[in-house]
Amino acid sequence: MGKLGFPEIALILVIALLIFGPSKLSGVGRGLGEGIRNFKNAMRDDSPDSEHKK
């Protein structure tokens, strides 16, 4: 319980495609990817090792 398998992910993608449409879905995916990338960079910059280098 609590784990997403392929059928669940496929269902979520189909519902998202119906709601947003193909053109907006690519923009949503791009924005989500950029957000994750920025979050990872922020976490890397806030590490204790980076404080000693300043």
C-alpha cells in the first residue's frame, strides 16, 4: 500500500492529459522539471560543507 505501479502512473497521466491537453501538459512537465532542478541546486548550496568555503 502506498506504492505507485505502472497502471496507477499511466492512469494519472491519462487523466492529466484529459484535463490539461497535450500543449499545456508539456509546459507543466517542463516547469516541474525546472522546479526539481532548482530545489536540488538549493539543497546542494545549503550543505554544511558550502558554509566553510565562504
